[in-house]
Amino acid sequence: MKLQYQLTIAFTTLLVVIMTVAGITIYSQMLQMLIKDEQRQLEDKGQLIVNFILYQDLNNTSNVQRLLDMLEQYNLQVFAYDDRSNQIIFSSIPELEVVNDWVDRYDMEETEQPLWQADNEKYVVSILPFYSIVSTQHLVLLTPLDDLQEVQKSLLWRLSLIFLIGIAVAVLLSHYLTSKLVTPLTQLKHQLKKIEKRKFDDMQEIKATGEIKEVEQSVSDMANELHSFIQSQRHFFQNASHELKTPLMTIQGYAEGIRDGVFENEEAERGLNVMVAEINRLKKIINEIILLAKLDSEESIYDETEVNLQEFVEKITERALPIANEKEIKWEVKKVEPYIVSFDHDKMLQAIMNIVTNAIRHANHKVELSVYQKGKQVCMEVMDDGEGMDEELLSKLFHRFVKGESGETGLGLAIARAIVEQSDGTIKAENNRLGGAVFTVSFSHYEKKKHSVYD
């Protein structure tokens, strides 16, 4: 069953239950409310009758007729009872035996009267005492309960009609609101189908709000990432085949030339040296591809430990100085605070050295390494004074087999990014204000030792 129908049924069921409970509660209290209201009305009308009796002579026939007309107008059944003589002094009810039975059965002094009963019929009663010179008398007003029950039925029918109309309106409103809610989800399902079929160019923005909009944005981000990943994988295989094919063709050419006698003596020796160099280059590419695959798929190869960055920078310097001296590049380390960061020491050393050797290769005169705190992060920064990088190259610098003019395999920076990100860090590259490139590796989780290793 569709989600829209499920929501509509759930909402309608809840509404029916609530309205049914409310209807039963109202119905159970309705008769009591009608009785109380009828008693108040009887009391008001009875007060008018009492005033009439007190100030009019009932021995006068015209006054009696006026009283009867008043009772007929009010549609009341009335009788008056005298306490002293214990007699009925007036009654509009023809069955005096019933009236006498009521007088004997019920207490006229009670304020709250129960429903009086005669045969199978019940009456709502209101008793008003009034006082003459010689005795206390009671005026008793009665209304058949059947009349109130008819009113109750009429109100119940109207209430039921209102409930049915309310439920119908609520169902329509629920259907409309759930359709507004479910429609973006349905569109989101179609978007996911497009992602499944890799139709990234057909992706469209969904009009939604709240959590659904957040989900739609997450799906869109996921689609972009997946598209970028697929593109990078495609480029990876294209570049990998090219990078592997070039040394293989060189090796094949020299091998066939030596076999066929095309290259002899010194040329054959030179060809063998080229073949060995190309094999070493091929081996390096394959090893780096294998390392990248392991970095992406095997978390077990990471052995995180707490590393003091001062000691870590010393290890970098030991390895960087010979390379810098060979290229006649000045290696400079700025003041390093004793921050403690958790990562795999050996793999992070490899990642930073990939960045450092890349900086030395492109520097004109010097390369600087610094460690500092920026906001809530601690950063390691490698900066050179070279010519910098093209903006187009910056956007894809950490992709596999992307390299500059003097690059080697094009995998070093991709390996560096994989290691840094696996260590919960971030890496970025940009051109600095001096014109060269600056690589920044940042970590959010760290602590600072109170004492430096140099103290």
C-alpha cells in the first residue's frame, strides 16, 4: 500500500476514534445537561406562576382561566400542595391518583429532585415553595422526559451529521496534505532510480521543505560525489593503462631490437639500462596502485598511535634535507609547538614526504615547514617559492595520475590525501601570496603538551 494511503488511513482512524470517544462522552452527558437546563426553565416559569397565585384571587373564575391559559402557553403540568392540610390545592393534571401517589412517594423538601415516574413515563420536576399567611405550600412543575429525549435524539442526529461532515473534510484535507508530503518522496524515489542507472545529467531539484529537503540535498550531494567518483575511476583506468602501456612499449621495443640484432654492443647495453629503468618505474607505479587500493579498502593496515609533532617534524627533516641539498634548495623549519595527534606514524610520514618532495621539485630557492594552531585545528604546512599551480590543476590535484610538468607517477598526492583522510584529517592545496604552492594538512583532534621536547 502506498505511503499516502497509509498516512490517510492512519489519520482518519485516529480522527474517528477521537470523535467517537468525544461523541460517546457528549451523548452520556447530554441528557443530564438537558434535564438541568429544563429544571432551570421550570424554575423561572414557576416563579411567574407563584407570583400570579400570590397576588390573584383563584376563587375568581377568570383568574383561574388566566392561570390555565398561562400553563397551556408554557406547556406545563403543574400542581400545588399545602403542607398544613396535606392536600392538593390546585392541579392541571387530571389524574389526581397519580398526583397523590407522587406526594406520598417523594419528599417535597428536597432541593434536587429525582425523575418522577408514573406508570412507564418519567418526568423532570422542579419544586418551588411559596408561603401564605398560615402555611407553606409547594408549586410542582413537571415536564415529560420523553420531550427531552426527543430533543436529545435531534441533537444527536445533528451532532452525527456534523461529525460525518467533519470526518469527510478531514479525510480530504489529510489526503491533500499527505499528497504534498509524499509527492517529494515519490520524486526522490525517481531521482534515486536515475542514480541507480547512472543518469546523473537528468537529475532535477525537488521542491520540498524541512527534513525532506535535507534528504534531497544529501541525495544530490551523494549523486555528485558518485558521479565524480565514477568519472575519476574512468579517468584512473584510462590514465593507468596509459602509464603502464608506455614503459611496457619501451621495454618491448628494446627487447625485440636486442633479440633481432638491431641493437648491438653499446646500444644493446644502453637498451638494457633503459629496460631496467622502465621496469623500476613500472614497479613503482604498480606498488603505488596497490597501496592506494589498500588505503581505500583495508582499514586494518592503519596503526594509529599518539605522535608528538615536534619529533615527527624531526623525522621529516632527516629525510628532506638530503633531497633539498641535492636540488640546492634551502630547507627551513619554523617553530613547532609540541602538539599530540593520533595517526599512523609511518604512513603519515610517507604522505608528508610525498608533499615535501613535490614542493622541493617545484621550488626555486626554499621550502618551509611549519606547525601551528588555527581555530580549533592544528595544521602542518609545507610552502615553496616556486611558480605555483594553474587553477585548473588545483581542482583535481589530488586525483590519481594527475601530475604537473615535472611530476613522476601522478599518484603521490592521491596517496597523501588517502592517508590524511583515513587519519580524520583534511588536506588542501593553494597558491600562496609569494607565488608558490602551499599544502596544508589539518587535524581537529589533538592536545598540546605542557613541555616541549626541547626544554
